[in-house]
Amino acid sequence: MTAAPTRRVLLAKPRGYCAGVDRAVVAVEKALEVHGAPVYVRKQIVHNAYVVRTLEARGAVFVEEAEQVPAGAVVVFSAHGVAPEVHEQAAARDLHTIDATCPLVTKVHLEARRYAEAGFDILLIGHAGHEEVVGTTGEAPDRIHLAEGPAGVGALAVRDPERVVWLSQTTLSVDETLETVAALRARFPALTDPPSDDICYATQNRQSAVKEIAVRCDLVLVVGSQNSSNSLRLVEVALEAGAGAAYLIDDASEIDPSWLTGVSTVGLTSGASVPEVLVDQVLAWLAERGYPLGAEIVTAQERLVFALPPELRRDMRATSAG
């Protein structure tokens, strides 16, 4: 008699919260402590449904635009960044703003501004409508052209093919971005590279980790919300790396038991905006069905920590002094 294959879970690390997400979520929590509820948040602070629900329960009010915030109230801008006009709208309404934009997104905003002032056309690789792309485009709307992938490169038109630079959304697939850059360079041979890679360290690390486990997995589960770009990319990367199947789930309740049919090894990871409690719940769900944790596969160590927004630190100092 042939022994049944050993069932196990391979857990990817790094996974979950990155430094920018942690900073943004803590910013809302501290703002609530300092100012009391309600604290308004423009857009989702990070793209995770559980995080948003948890903060709402503590008194955060999520709105789509600054115009929905009562005059003079406290508003936190999300980790994805905002266009300059949003800051102007907030100032016009006398809002007390706390800018929780991820510093790595701010870096792309500064690059866009600098290259636009130098007379470059900017080819921004990213997804139309994503909040980060909208915010970056707002820095130089007459100079930025969106490149959603290699297929759309042929339609791009620039003022001067000798003065063109590419930038990117921070949460993209590394491999797909490189393909788009190659297509852009074939079209514009004088294409300038940004001073450093725009895809954030956490996105790259999570993609590398899921590649490492995917080739050994019949099934990969990625914990993350449907509007999370970096989580969606992890599913794509897992499939491209050889996983038998891969699915994006918000939490354990979304796992379809039929996915486990014929599966011996399950890979598990989570997007950069996902708290570890959701991963723990999936591990418990799998263990109850005969899939214990087999190993945690570590491909990098992350120690980066970002300081809280300066406006919030001032508020905290003022509160403690008073």
C-alpha cells in the first residue's frame, strides 16, 4: 500500500506589514489617541478590509475626498499618497492634516517633480486609477504618461524622445515592470533610468519569497484584499513561478475546501498591508484540516522602520507637554 503524501504548509517570510503600512496604521491609531474620535481618513489608509474595519471601530471615519471632511477637522492622508491639489483643498477647508504617505511613495513624487522641472517627459509604469498613480500623476499632470504594460508602449507620444525617464508605481511585479522598461527602451533608446528602483523593498522581498515556495507548492494562498495591488501581484508571481494554483483571500472564511483536493503542500504568504492575525487564522484553518506548518522559508530580513509623520509627532509632543 502506497503511503499518503505528507501534508504541510510552507510559510513565506517576509510577508505582511511593511514599514510604510505599519507607519500609516499607527498614525491613525495615534491620531485617535491624541485628538479623539472622529479622525477622518481620506481613502482607505491601506488596502486591507480588516484594517479598515478595525480602525472604523476605534473611531476613524473613511471618506473619499477632503471635501467630505468637516471644516477644521483632523484628516489623515493614506499611505498611497495624494496629489498637490488635495493638500490645497485641505488647506482651503482649514483641515488639520496628517500625511501618512509612505516615504517610498514620496520619493517617487519628488522624482516626478524634479524630472518635470528639468523638462523631461515621464513614463509612469502603473495601473490606471490606482491611488498611488493618481497621486504621482498629480505632481506633473502635463508631463506624465501612463504605461500600463508592454502592449501600450507603442501608443505613447512624448515631446522630445531624447528627454524621457521612466518611474513606476511601488507595488508592481518586478518581472513585469522590467518587461515594460525593455519595451520603453526599444521605443525610446535614450530612456533615462530613475536614480534608484521605485518598486519598494517590501514588494520585491515578498515576491522573492513567494517565488521560493511556489515551485514546491500544489496550492498557494495569498492573504490580502482584492484592491491591494501588491497582493494581486503575489498571486501572479506564484503562478508564474510554478505553483499548481494560487488564490487571493481576505481571510480564512474565503478558502474553498475544494481547493485542497489532491493537494499535499500549501504555500502561504500575505500582502504588505495584511496584519499577521489573518495569517494565523489561515494557519489554524489549514491545521484543522490536516495541513500543519511544515517550515517557514526565510529569504530576507526586514528591519526598516519609518518615523511617524512630523505633524503627528508635533501633536504628540504638544499633548504630552500639556
